[in-house]
Amino acid sequence: MDIGALNAIARKMVTRGKGILAADESSGTIKKRFDKIGVESTETNRRDYRELLFRSREGMKYISGVILYDETIRQKAKDGTPLVKLIEEAGAVPGIKVDTGAKPLALSGGETITEGLDGLRERFVEYHKLGARFAKWRATYDPTGGRPSYNCINANAQALARYAALAQENGIVPIVEPEVLMDGDNDIEACERVTEWVLKETFQQLYYANVAMEGMVLKPNMVISGMKCARQAGVEEVADRTVAVLKRCVPAAVPGIAFLSGGQSDEAATAHLNAMNARHPNLPWALTFSYGRALQAAPQKAWSGKSENVPAAQAAFAHRAHMNGLATTGQWKPDLEKKAA
Ligand code: 13P
């Protein structure tokens, strides 16, 4: 394993002022997004939509890496250029989602285990040839109703660790994504408790699996009130609790932490990241974004499947990318949103 090479990729992924575009929706998930805007989920529509993002010169200024789905990493733009090449030309690192989804964990009351380890070494070899230099694996945990169980936390941590070790063996930086879900009725204290436990166990298993901290990126949830909870914590409380948990759990050798948005509104996702960087300027790791919905909801709506809307969609994407870019250095202000509206 070449730790120096992995570290150089990881550091590029968490460059200040930039973040990661999670465009790795599976065919099922992108269909749900397209249904909302009345667009049929065909291979060509999926290609056209993603091509418009990767060709957004202004938006890609703030993007350090793009997570792709298996279909997309093999696709070519309308003019025949591989989409991976468009991403590289924009100065971003191409990445690939390699898990095959969260499946029911046996005998664990509806909890899930993320699958995809079988044949993963061979898949990494192929993805590396296709241009991927980092990968993503997402595990999810429900913090409501007495969950998660230790069985769920431990099984997912072991899978994350085995995935991360295989990625590094093949010259690919693993994004390790343990996601405590945000859509329940739990309070922020429950989110904090579960996030801390999940991160402690995840880093323990990464250690047992010999994963180099210098060559990975963590993609966690923020510590936040469940969306159905009566008390919604404010921006500063979310920022301070999130940073406190990360300090307890994440080794300083990890180059960066790139949050998922998890269903937060576009502006909340930006405000929370901004507050963390503004209030906690001297952290050992870069704090950035790896957003799916919070970067793409606006451009999807603006596009709505019509080619004449491509410039408006690219502008909407560029705006969100710019706002989140500013949040990585604590320089975002709510006023900047109003001017654009
Ligand atoms: P969201 O930002 O929409 O949560 O997506 C990020 C992601 O990659 C989830 O795995």
C-alpha cells in the first residue's frame, strides 16, 4: 500500500473551498428524483442530466471529487467524451459507489447491513482502470425506538473496514460513510449518543483491518434533531455538538471529513457546515461537504428534463456549489442566498 499516494488523493478531495458532489444515485434512487420533476428515467436522460452537471464550468470550480454510480462511470457524453474525462478536465477526482445497498440484517428487527463485499477486489481493479481514485460505502443506522443494536453497529463497522482495506490495497481512497439517519422523531441527544458509538466502533474495526487513517475520508451525518422531533436544535448547537463528537472519535491523521446532507434543506446543510468552520477554525481535519440532495435538488428542478433549461440548471448547481464552497471556510452568509433568489 502506497500511503503517500493515497494521502495525496484524500487531501485533494478535501481541498479548502471545495467539496464532493455525490452523483452516485442508484437506478432506483435517481428514478425517484426524476419522478419528482416529471422526467422519465432512461439511460439517455440520466446521462444528459449528469453531463450538464459535469460540464458546469462555474459549478465545478467548487467540486473536488464526484461520486459516480456503476452505469455513469462507463457512460460517454453526447459528443463521445467519457464522463470520467469531463470530471478530470474540470479538476475533480472521479469516484465510485461500490456498496450494493442496505439489506435486512438477519434476526435484528428490521435493521440493515450494507452488502457488496463479494468480488469487490476484482471490481476495484476494474474501477481503477476506468479512472476511479476513490470509492464510497454507506451504512445506515436508525436511532429511534431503542435502536441501533450493537449487532447492527458491529456488523456494519466490520463491512466498512473490509471495504476500506480492499480499496486501499487497490490504490483507491475509501470514503467511509456511517450514516445515522435524520428522518425520525429522535432528539439531538439520541443522535449524538448513537453517532459517537457508531464512530467509535467504526474506527476500532478500521484499526483491526489495518486501514491507513492518512488515506481515507470520513463521511458522517451531522449531529442533528430528527426531522420529526418537536425540538429542533439551532445551527450553532448542531455545529458544536457535531464537532465535539468528531473530536472524541476521529483520529487527527484522517485528512478530512465530508458530511452527507441526509435530507436537510439546501440552506440548512450549508449553514451547519459554515457554522462548524466559522466556530471551530483550528481542527485537525478539513470539514467539507459530500452532498447529494443538497447540491442537486435545485438544478434538477430547474432542468426538468428540457434541454433549453440546461443553462438555468447549471446556474442553480453553481450557486449551491459556491455557497457550500464558502461554508468550508466559514465565509458563507445568509444574505448571499437572498441576492441570488
Ligand atoms: P445526501 O447528501 O443526499 O444525503 O447524499 C449523500 C450520499 O452520498 C448518501 O450516501
